[in-house]
Amino acid sequence: MVRNLPSIKSILPRSFFGRAVLIVVVPILLLQIVLSVVFVQRHYERVTQQMTGSMLDVVSVELSRLDALSASALDQAGTSDLAQAVGLDMKMSVLVPADVEDGVAWYDLAGREILTVLRDAVPGYQVAMLRTDPDRAVVWALTRHGPVQVSIPRNRLAPTNPHQLLVLVFVASLILVLIALQYLRLQIRPIRRLGAAAEAYGRGQSVPVRAGGAREIRAAALAFVDMRNRIERQNAQRKLMLSGLGHDMRTPLTRMRLMLSMAEPSDDRDALETEITGLEKLLDGFLDYARGEEPAGQGPVDPVQVVSDLVARYRNAGRPVALEMAADLPDSLWLRDGQLDRALDNILGNALEYGTRAHVCVAAQQDKLTIAIEDDGPGIAPEDRARACEPFVRLDKSRNQNAGVHVGLGLAIAMNMARTHGGQLGLTDGVTLGGLRVVLTLPVDPPPDALSSARVS
Ligand SMILES: Nc1ncnc2c1ncn2[C@@H]1O[C@H](COP(=O)(O)OP(=O)(O)O)[C@@H](O)[C@H]1O
Ligand SMILES: [Mg+2]
């Protein structure tokens, strides 16, 4: 087997446009080649043979007329009417010049054919020259009275300008290909746009899709928009449900807490109170998650202040959190109320829950603010990272038995926060502490429509 030959697939262009070009250009190219070979080789050769053949009939007649004349009559003979009519020019006693041999220019396809026919059909043929004068073929022949030079007009021997047709066909196909390419580009544009919209949706942005192009492409675009709307409706419903649940259960919980506070102090009462606190936190999570969608409450937020406060809170509770802040940080971001604190709290809470200490690093690059939180815990395997950010996903239930508060919304809330503000949430391997590193990136100057067009899931 020949293994190192590239497969056909690897040679083929990868893009749709490239393949379409191939589909258009290759047949035209093949057609050109076939046309050139068949038409020129066969049609022109045959036409040339026929034309030269009939012209040579005249030449033969003239030559035999000369042969028949007596030497004395030769001088007054002149050219016959027939020879004059076809433009024949005959000169007696012109010797073949010493340096002349059969000659045709390399590009003169018809000339080669003419030469073959001349050689075979001219009586007393000596030499023919088709190179010196493009309009005439000159033949030397031997008659009874000595050599004669016959000059024949080229347009009587072969069709003139045989390449004209080829040039015409080439130019025509070039124009056709250009038109086809332009058309293809227009056809591919809606596919590209749909791809871009799907990709943007994957990143959480809902860009408008205009259905255009061929019927199938238009149908795909409409199906995509349909699907996106459905997903968005479902998300909205889920959030509505969660927020309703959160609100409705809060009242009975508050009542229970009140009733408990009036009961006799006991271990059971303390345990129940802890449970109630857990449930309240859970409901807070629901509400936080559902609230991610609400457009209201945007305002300038000082990220440095938020991070410092958060870290201070954890330090006061005795948790080991290191803080590293760059010098030239922006002093305000346009964010929704309390969402940055909520997101960072979730991430830092995770870090200290799955690890023992955390490291927070705030930096600014060009138009972005990055807040990286790292821990010394077990981290998350790369293949599980995307899933960990989905709502209601908990990777390892046995890792944390303290269920109640843990429904797997922490990272999802942080991810939503990032997306609704035109930013990103990335999970990587830790650099300094070796556990998980969660990086929240926010645009320093978010485009005004980033807030409204972002999707929340
Ligand atoms: N810092 C971390 N180290 C290791 N695993 C983590 C870390 N943060 C999150 N995870 C994993 O990701 C899952 C989802 O996290 P999260 O959304 O905060 O939900 P929850 O904390 O409620 O389980 C967690 O169940 C946990 O398995
Ligand atoms: Mg968590």
C-alpha cells in the first residue's frame, strides 16, 4: 500500500466555498480541454486538409499546364485565369534558396497540416516554406522546364485564426466562472451568518438572524431561530418557577422560625434552626439564579471595593484568603446590583469548601478586568468543567454531604453573571495553589447592547 500519498480528502478544500469553486471550475476546465483537443485536432485538421486538398487541385492543373507547354511557348504563357482567381503566383526558374528547408512555426497548428498535404500532393514537390510570410505558403516544385516557385495565399489553405474560437471560449468561461463565484458567495453568506449566530448563542449572546438565501438555508435559519426561542422560553419558565418557589416557601419558613424561637431551647430546636437556615440559603440561591435575567438595577460598581469587602468577610470568619491587586484597576464597572459580589462569593465559597485556602488575584488588561480565584483543592477534570457550570449540576455528590445548600447553582449563577455583562467565566488548572482556578473576565467598557442581547441559561 502507498501510505504516504495524501488522500483525496486532504487535498480537497475544506471550506464550502472552496468545494463549490471546485465543482464549478473543474467541469469548465475539463470542457475547455476536451473542446480544445477534439475541436482543434479533429475539426481544424480536417478542414485544413480539405481546403489544402482542393487548392492543390488547382496547383496540379497549373503545373500540368506548364508541363504541357513547349519551352518556346513558356515565356508568353503567363498565369491562367483560374490561377489568378485563386491568387496563385507562379514564378519559373526560381531555384530553391540554399538555406530553405520545410518550415512551420511551432504554434502554427494548421501549417503543419498544410505541409503534410503539400508534400504528398504537389507533383515534383521540393520544399515548402510557411514561416517567412504569415499570409502565404511558398512551395518549390520541379517541372519539365525546371524549378517553379508557387506562392499560395494562406487563407485558401486553412481557416484563418483558428485560435480565435478557443480564445472566445476561454473568455466566455472566465466570465461564467466569475459570475458563478459571485453567486456562490451570495449563497454562502447566509450559511456563514447562521454559523456565526449559532456560535454566538453558544457563548450566550443572542444575535439577530436574518433568514435569507436558498429555501433550505432559509429553513435552517428559521429552525434555528425557532429552537433558540424555545430554549429561551423554557429558561424563562424555569426561572419563573424557581423564583415563585423561592418566594412562596419563604413565608412558611419565616413562620416556622418564629414558632421555633418561642419553643423551649433544646438540641432539637437548634438542629431545626440549622435546617431552616440551610433551606433559606437554598431559596436564596433559587432567587439569585432566577434574578439573573432581570434587566433592572444596573449601576456603577467599584470592583476593587467589592473584592476587598468580600475577602475581608471571609478573613473575619477566619478563612485563609490571599489577595493580590494590580495597581491600575478601573474604579467603576457598569454592573447589576449585587451580582458581582454574589458571583465572586459563590466562587470563593467553592474554593474554600473544596480546598483549604484561596488566592484572589485582580488584574486589568486593555479593556478587560480579570478576577482569578484559585484554591488548593482537588480541582475539576477538564472534561467536567463545562458541566460544572450548568445549573443543578453537582459533580461529586459524595464530596459534600451537606446537601441542603448545595444544589449546584453556584457556578451557574457566576456564569450567568459573566455572560449577562458581556464577560466570560473560565475554569482552568491552578497555577499557584494547584487546585481549581476560576477566572471571571468582565469588559471594562461593555457595549450598551451587551446587557440587553445577552442570553441567560
Ligand atoms: N473549587 C472547586 N474545586 C473542586 N470542585 C469544585 C470547585 N468548585 C466547584 N466544584 C465542583 O463543581 C460543582 C458545581 O459547583 P457549584 O455550581 O458551586 O455547585 P455546588 O457548590 O452547589 O455543588 C460542585 O458540585 C463541585 O463538584
Ligand atoms: Mg458551590
